[in-house]
Amino acid sequence: MPTPPIIRLPDAQRPGASGATWCVALVAAATLLDAVGSPLRTAVVAPVWLDAAALACLVRAALLPGALRRRAEWRTPLDGLVMGAFALATLLALLANGADGTQVWFQHVVACGVFYYGLSTMLRRDVRAIESVWRVLAAVAVVLGLAALWGAIGGHARFTAEVAAVDAHWAGPRGLAKALLFVTAATAGRALERGAPAGWRLALIVGVIGLVIHAFHGGFGLAQGALARLDDPLEFSVEIITLLLTFAAARLAWALRRDVPDEAPRWRMLTLAILMAGGAGVLGDGGAGEGVRALAVLASSAVVATPLARREARERLAREDEAEPARRRAA
């Protein structure tokens, strides 16, 4: 028999789940701060702010009641691929001795993996906090769209210089354009939902304006010539693990479109956004960069946590309904 769809649940959370919304905002803010630069940044240490945000999320998740005792709460459908990415990043960093950007990629993988587990653990306890992921992605779309507009006002030379500075900080070509493309696609899904407030459409318009500006000032840094580096077995392994993670996360997002019909547009567009993020990681010298990686992993945390959060909330509410008659009799 087919599995019944997961219905929309009332606001419900497990005790001790607060803090997930703040961690979502913290990761996004840290990613944007890394685009500007950090006073602690050196030639060896790259994503300083993202490292701090990831550690804070992991600590907050570990402090949840019973979190360290329940190992199952830390498991996700992407565990095998995430561990494979950890192992490959470590191997690359050791073999290359920090050369050719492998040290930066290693730091990105570790930071993203750490906050992925922290966030997914917290989000599965709080149905309400999952909505904050969409709001934060829309806020990033507005910030990056306005930044593109402001840079374009200063002329092509100024815009190009600002983009190059972000590329150096995020360690990826055309990182601003790729990150804006990702968050705009995700915001589009939320704006297309029935009854969506006008603020979502406004965020989408700002994001689209930013994308048009980037298209006229150098494009999105995608090039088939980047595939030439696949002759290196280690580089080939990096692209394979990137694509496997992309397709796995996209498949999970696509499956969620059936659970709540009203939310189908957001999951369809997020599936497209994740696939585009994976393509940006393969096409482009140096990969997608910190911005796209962090935002894609942030969205993936919501993808893996959503069905678990809904199931746990539904079961918890069912137990409370069963216990209500006994409480009334006792009263």
C-alpha cells in the first residue's frame, strides 16, 4: 500500500529545541562575513567565520537534552557520502601538503560537515525552525542582489574588482554570481507557493536583478574547459563525490514535493537549485567556492530534517492526544 502523505503539522517542537533558528542565521551571516574578509585570515586559514559558526552550531546541538545519548538523532540519509567527502578531503590535504587550494577545500568540507550535523540535529526537533531556512535564503538573495546593484552603480571596473575580492575570500570563481543564483532559485520556489506574502516576490525580484547584473559583468564562471582537470584521479574523485552528494540531496528534496501539496513549488525549485550548485562545483576552475557550498549544505540540512521533524512532531502530538483523557480524569 502507498505510504500516506505527511500532512501539515501545527506548531510543535520537542523540549530543548530552541536555538536552531539562530544557528541557521549564524551560518548565513558567517558565510557573508567571509565574503568580506576576516581580520584573522591568512594564506593558510581561509573560512574563519564559517569555522566559528559551524563549531557554535555543533556545540549547541550537543547541549540539547539527550542529544549525546541518542546516537540515532545524529544520523542522516547522507552519512555515507559525507564521510566519503571527509576522507577524500583529508587525503587530498595530506598528499598535496596544502598546495593547489586543497587546504581551503578541506576547511570548507570540514566546516560544512560540522554545521550540517549540528543543524540537522536541531531542525529535526523543531518543525517551526525549518521555515527559517527559507527566510534566511531569501534574505541572502536580497543582500547579494543589492550588493550587485550597488557595485554596478560604481561602474564595470569597480564591480569587477569587488567580485575578484570575494572570489579570493570564498576561494571560487564568480562566487557571488553562483551563490546568488542558488538562493534566487530557492526563493523562487517559496514565492510561487499559493498565498505567499508579497515579501517573497520582492526578494525574488531583487535576486533576479542581481543575476542580470552579473550576467552583463562577466557571467557565472562556468566553463567546459574546467573538465580538463578530471585527468587527475584525485580531482576526478572530488567531482564524483560532489555529484553524488548533489544528486542524493536533490533526490530527497524532490521526494518532499508529495508530502504537502501546497509546498511542492519550494521543493521543486530547491531541487533545481541543488543541482545547479553541484554543476557549479564541477564546471569552473577551483570549484563552487565557500558561498555556494555553505548555502547548499544549509538547504540540505532542512531537506534531511523536514521528514524527520514532521514524523516526530506527529507522533508526539498523537501521544499527547492519547494521554489527554487520562489527564482530564485525573483532574
